Amino acid sequence: MPFATVNVADARNRIKEIADANPEAKGALDEHRREYEFRKKLVLARQEAGLTQRELQSISGLDQRAISRVESDEKVSPSVKTLMRYLGAMGYQLDIVRASQ
């Protein structure tokens, strides 16, 4: 069976229409975007530190698979302890900051 061709722009527009019409869907989409952006920042921090996942493993003591899940697995939410170890190994700290409104 051939693969279906998907127009990404059309799909994004349809998702936006659904979210605009449904506050619950909008909330879920916003939450997904925030998590996606956070994980992108984690990867960027590691890359800017000049580290591979394996190198971060040796510094942080986290398993390389755990590092991969922190960076990419939307089904798994890392613990605060894991995030602190991940960030601390690169000289960052986890903090709470009031969001601008």
C-alpha cells in the first residue's frame, strides 16, 4: 500500500482551526508546544556545551537512553532529579521563573 502524501501546511492550518474552535484542544496544543520548545532548549544547551549524549552520560551519570528520552520522548516526563542532573552536568540549574503575561 502506498504512503499518503500529507501537505504539512494544510495539516498545521487544520490543527489551528480545531484549536481555535475548542478551548480544550487549544490548551493541549499550547502545552505540547511548550514541552517541545523546552526539549529543543535542552538539546541546544547540550550541543552548545559541545557534548554528545554519550559524553553527557559520563559527566552526569545518567544513562544515555535516559538522556535520549529527556530530549525527545513526549510520552515520558523526566523527573525533577533527572532534569537537575542533566542540566547540572553542563553548568545549568533548574529554576522557577514567572512567565510574562
